[in-house]
Amino acid sequence: MKLIHLLQAYNFDELMPIINDMFPGTNKFRDSLEQAYNLMLGMKPVDSKKAIRYKILHDDRSSDSYMGAEDADFNSTWDVCLGKDVTREKGVDLSDDELAANCLVNLCLLGRYPASFESAHKQMIKG
């Protein structure tokens, strides 16, 4: 499923509690995240042959494993990322709403956002 379709399947109020569960304390960035969500839904996605692949990742600094996508999957402009397919590899049991929530946060932090998001991005980075 394309990321834009995944985001369109949920309203922001459905995603925010999931975001806060995944990333405790992110409620303080609610306004910035909602602004990003609204900006993304207003964009025209660019078709991309690349995908955002969720898989089991291993932390090199510890013996921990977690489900996620590589940072490089989000290293593009938002409109290009919105046109990418979001896939799950074997063993990844994240639901569609969890994928949408995770992608939204990752795009805010890792993606190349539009100038209209600059101020909100700075607030998120400051913490």
C-alpha cells in the first residue's frame, strides 16, 4: 500500500495515541505532528519504485531487536516518500495504523520536509 493511502485511512486523532504509545512523551509535539499530517495529506505523491520496508532490525550496540524501517527509507522529500509502498517483511506484526503512525513520525524527523514545516521541525528537534 502506498504511504499516502495508509495515512488517508486514518484521521490524526486516531494516530496520535498510537504515536504517543510508540514514542512516550510525544504528546508535547501534537501540534507539529498534526501540521505535518495535514501537509502530507495535501501533497501530490510522486510515484517511487522504492519502498519503506518494515523488518526486524538489530541494534548493533546491544543484543536488542525491534521492528522498524531503515532510516534511509525516509531520506527523500515528503512527496516522494508518500508515493512509496509500505511493506512488512516476515515476522513484523505491526498493524496498519501502527505503520501509519510510525511513518508519520519518521518523515517528520528524517524526511526532507517542505519549507512550511521548518518552524515545527525545529520545535520537535529542540524537544
